Amino acid sequence: MSCNMLPEIIGCGFFDSSKRFKGGGLTSKRRVFAYEIELFAEDDGIAYLDDNEYEIKKDMLLFAKPGQMRNSLLHFKCYYLKIILDEGSLSDYFNKISPFTAISDSSKYINIFRSIIAVFNSDFEGREFKLYAGIMELLYLIYRNSKLNILNESMKNIIHSDILKNSAEYINKNYSNKISLDDIAKSVNLSPTYFHQIFTKGIGITPHRFLLNCRIRNAKKMLLAEPLSFLEIALQCGFSSQSYFNYIFKKETGQTPKQFRDGGDLY
């Protein structure tokens, strides 16, 4: 059968690197010349694709494309499929698929892999049709999963953006009070650990550092604009005492509150 819209399968099976490579270590880099699809069967090893590192986890799918460079840190086990697609047609879709992604319902993928492997290694009338049907079903699942992951990632970014905005607003409104990580996380309905992770990744600094920066920034404004005592400023900016305020302010700015006030420069 010959049709430039259909994939040409050049290999498939179940690969256990420990049976081919007795020792562990890093394999040599090689250039990918076909689409290589691998579904990992256990947590072990590292995959490298164009020098990007991907920790191998069970039910993770690797989708390597022609022209990419890849190698691996052994050992690992995976179902694999190697196919050639003509430029244009299907390749336009699959070149957009993420190189490494988690999949849902791995049993469905495994069953398709096993079916393709069994048909590929058999000989019966109509074999090519059944083989192509299995490959197209697998490619469809991979493409759909990739699109869903992109949508989910987009939605997650929107949600995280709201979390960052709302938590920053909470800090800016409550910096004068005695607030903790638990209080800030509770304001956006998250656990402290998960909130800390999202905030630090999204803002670039920890919630504690953001709160401290907010307190120091407002203390500077008050020192220059308000006829308040150092103790009043300390308490209004959320510091427990004037001595602690003096210590933190000098540590952060290199000046005592008095030196900063006398200098008269906000920046």
C-alpha cells in the first residue's frame, strides 16, 4: 500500500535498555530521522532531547521529531513506535506536539501499542489496513492529549495569574498586621505549601520576601512623609518592635531609619 498521507512504520516493540546495555551511564547522542514515540513503563532514567532534560516517569510519553538530537541516561523500559510521515499533511499537526507529556488512561495507550506490535509481527491478509488503523488511533490519542494539555496549561496560567494578583493585593492591604504564610495562602484558598510554590515561581521571590519588601517600601515613605516616631512607623508597617524594625531596616537598606530620614532620599 502506498499513500503519502499514511505513516510508514519502521519499527515497534517493547524496549528494556538493561538487556541491550549491560552497564548504566549516558548513551551517545544521535540524530532522530523518524518520529519516535515512547511510552515509559516505570520510573527510571532520564531522556535528553535537544539538550533538554526530562526525568522519565511511568505513563510519560516522549514524542521525538525528525532532526532532533537525543540520548538517554540508562536504564529505562518503554513501548516504542518509529514512523515516517511525509512533510505536510499529518506532519504539520504532529510537529506541534509537546516532546514530553503525561497521559491519562495509560491502559488504552498500552493496549494500542500491544495491538500494533502484534500486527506488525504477524502476516495475514489485510494486515496493513489493521496496522494503519492502530497507528492512526494512537496518533489521534496523542494529538488530542497534547491539545488538552495545552488548554489545561493555559487555564492553569490564568488561574495562577489571579492567585498572584489576589495574594499580592492581600499583602499590600494587610502588611501592617501580623500575617503569616498560612494567612496569605488562606486568602486565596490554597494550602501554604502549594501557594508558596506557585507564588515563588510566578513572582520570582518568596511570599515572605514580598511581604518584607512591602513593609520596607512603606516604611521608607513614612519616614520621609509622616511626622511619626520610629516606634509608630515600626508598628504601622507590621514590625513587632522598634528594635526589630531598626535591625531589619538596616539589614535591608544599609542605613538605620534615622540615617534614612535624615538623608531624605526615597530612592
